[in-house]
Amino acid sequence: MVTYDSGANQPKSPPAGFLSRHLFTTDHKTIGLQYLWLALFSVFLGMAISLLMRIHLVWPVARLPFLSALGSTPESFATLPLLHGSLMVFLVLTAAPQAGFGNYFLPLQIGAREMAFPTLNLFSFWVTVVSLIGMTAAFLVAPQSGITLWIVSVSVFCAASLFSALNFTVTTIDLRAQGMTLPRLPLTVWAWLINAILSLLIFSILLAACLCLLSDRFFGTHFFSAVNFLASQPANIAADALPALWQRLFWFFAQAEVYVAMLPCFGIISHLIATFSRKPVWKERLVVLALCGVGLVGFCVWGQHMFSSGMNPSSPLVFSLLAASLGLPATILIISWFGTLWDARIQLNTSMLFALGFISLFLAGGLSGIFLARHDLASSAVSEEFVAGHFHLVMGVAATFAILGALFFWFPKLFGRRLNEPLGKIHFWLTFAGVYCVFMPMHWLGLISHANIRSDSGLTAIAALIGPVRSFITFAILITVFAQGLFLFNFLWSLFRGKKIEECNPWRATTLEWSVSSPPPADDFGVREPVVYRGAYEFGVPGVAEDFVPQHLAPGEVVRTCSLE
């Protein structure tokens, strides 16, 4: 039941004027779309930067027009990974599944008309835009000024994320419709709620750390030592300096950020698999507990990568046990996905293909993580390429597959049209093959450094293979980028010229957002207050005419089949 909403859950009339309707409206659906547009721009900019990095790695003497304008200095190339990582982690993996889809669909799925704090929601979005401009501009200025601008931009993004997380938490707890009890919440809502609570914890720590760092740069304070925390401490550094303090505060955020990016994806994938398997989520309540476990333990493993920072000698054992315990909720999620797929009537549309691709990538990245768990490999830094391959598989590419699956699924609700399925399937298979051809060879390149080869001929043979393998990776990246071009064409063509859908629920889904027209009206549910009578995944219910029962149908409204006697 709604207990307090400050007028946020009341019907509202759409504002007049282009700016009021599209740029400065507090409507949660418009703000969610704005976050998705921002993430779409960021992902293509990030892909372009990654392509520049690969070209420079394979052909280091090639003159790149964009970097040549900046002087092609080593600093310019060194900042490319920073800008690429900032765009992908902050503006894509954090913003798209949580702020984008969450802003649009969380109120619709819980029966609310608006977020709890609509004005704060709008403010969060524009603060995020400012952070994107700052991060990109930091690449175009002198290195010292660029570092300062980048830290300021990260601080701004942290503040926006805190506002957004507070909004999500209050909305989910306070604005649920009548009958929308916690066991009836869709798994997507559970994932957005847990992710919001985790974001409140970690972004507040990163914001405090960035403000202390800026204070050191501008006001001469000494929160952090000027010496790199991996270097030995010279004698002229004060005894009370804390070179590892930044490292500790950073890992509070960085380790949990993996789960901030993945938690919404877990909810989305569970939701898609149930919908297109036409079966309830297998052990749904256990999946909710698994999501809670990922959020809780994910915050507590911040010291996993700090074995040489002056911590208690017993701390590596504690953090290693905590990190190993994450395997339990991950196993529950995987078993639930396969249990839902077992003996199901699977609909292999593009959205379902991306959901299955996510499971494949998540498993492959998890298996490669076992190598990094070995102390002998981790301590000798397997090589940057192995870590890059593992990280991109388990977080970057897998999360992107979840985002794409969600986009194909919710595109009719967002725009009243459907993406082209044949083009979507071509896009999926090219992307799926492309990312495996990019990141699996990276694992091999990383493991080469540990090959126990002593003969000169063996070393020469391996050295002769490295160049062609890197060229193969670059070619695979080009194919993958071409596939994203197909997706962009499909997206824009369907957006402007695609066939409009004639029914509000083309996927025959159960959750509340499909009970209204597509796109939803300005006041979401019209004059009626939504009432929820059942769980979110009632598929295959015996004795009913359809193979699903929506959440908003009262028992007397369910069409029953005629019994044959």
C-alpha cells in the first residue's frame, strides 16, 4: 500500500512546450529514456576509443588523425584506457541498466505513477550529463588539469548516483500499489532495490575519497600521500602519511562496482528467461535471497586485492573466504536459470538469445576467474591481457548483452514499435562470435608469459604467434563494431519507420507495465489505481485459457477453460 508519496503518486497533466516535455520534465519515463540515450552515446564513443587502442597496439607507428591532432604524445595514449573505462563503467554499465531501465519501469512495475522525488530525479540526470562532459573534456586538456577535471567529474557522478539511489530506495519501499507485497515484486524490482542500497554505500565512500583528494590538490591538505602506494616510502615522507588510504577507499568502491553493474542484469536475465520460457522462475524466493547475498557480500570483499597494504596478516584469509562465498549466490542464479529453461517452451527471439548469451559469457568469465584466484598466477600478474579478457567477459560484455536483451524486450513499451527480428538475430550472432574471438585469445596471450619453455626455438615460435594473434583480435573487433552498426541501423529504422504494434502486450508478459498502452500514457495508469492480485511470474497456470495470468487480473477476471466431461 502507498503510505506516503508527497503527491508523487497523483495523476498529472503533461507539461506544454518542447523543453518542458523533453528536457526539463520530471516524468520518470522521459528521464529514463534520457539516461538510455546518454548510455547509447557513451557506448559508441567508448567502442571508438577501444578501436583506437587496438589499432595503436597492433600498428604503433600508424598515424591516427584524432590523436595526431593532440600531438600523439605518450600521455594521449595513456589517457585512452582511462576515458574508455570511465565511459563504460560509469555511463554505460552503471547508468543504463539501473538509471535508464530502472527509472522508466520501476514505477510501472510496482504500480506507482512517479518516482518518490521527481525533481531530484531530474536533477540527478543533468548532474550525470555534466559529469560526462567533464570526463570527456578532461581528455582534451593538459594532463595535470585533466586529472583534476576528471576527479571533479567523478565526484559529480557519485553525487548524482547517490541522489538516484535514494530515489529508487524510497520509491520501492513507499510507493507500491495495493496488493504489491514484497513476495509479489518482479525480480527486476528486487535487483534495482538491492543495487540502490549498495550504491548508497559505495558511492558515498568514493565521493568522500574524491573530495579529500581534491582538497589535497587545492588546499594543501595531507589526506593521501603524494607517493604511489605501490612504491617504497622514502625517508623524507612524514611518518603519519597514509599512502594506502586511497587504495583502501578506492577498493571499497571498485570491488563492489562489479556487482552494481551486474545486479540489475541478474534481475533482467531472470525476468527474460521466465517470460520467454513460459514458466515461473525456478525457486524464485531463493533467487531473491541470492540477489541479496550478492549485494551484501559484494560490499564486504573490498580488501580482496589489498594483500600488501599493511593490513592484518589474517585479513587475506577473511576476504578470500568472503570472495569464495560469492560462488554460492552465483550458483543459485545459474541453477535457477537452467531450472527455468528445463522442459520449457522456449521462444528463441532476439531478446531470449541475448539472455542465453549472457549466461554463456557469465560462465566463461567465471571459469577464467578461477585462474586469477591462484596465488602464484595472481602474484606474478598473469599479464594485463588475461585480466582484460576476464574482466570484459564477466562484466563488460555480459552486462551489455543483458542491456541489449532488455532493449529488444522493452522496445515496444518504450516506443510503441518493435525492433526488426532478422536484423536483431544477425546482430546477436556477429556480436556473440566477435566477443569470443576478441577476449578468449586475450586469455591465451596472458597465459603465454607462464609457459615453461626454455629452448630458443620454442620462444621464437611463440613470439612469432603473438603478432598474428593480436591482428586477429583487431579484425574480430572490427567485425564486432560492424555488428553494432547493424544494431544502430535497426534501432533508428525501427524508431522512425518501424511498424507500430497493435496490442499493448505483444510478449504476453505478466507484469504491470504491460497492462497499459504502449508507450504508456502520461499518468501511467490513468484514473484507476492499480491493484495487484498475484505474483509476477504466473505462467503455465492450469485451467486458464492463456498460458499466463497478469498480475492485475482479479480472480473473477481470469478466463477459465471449459472442462470436458
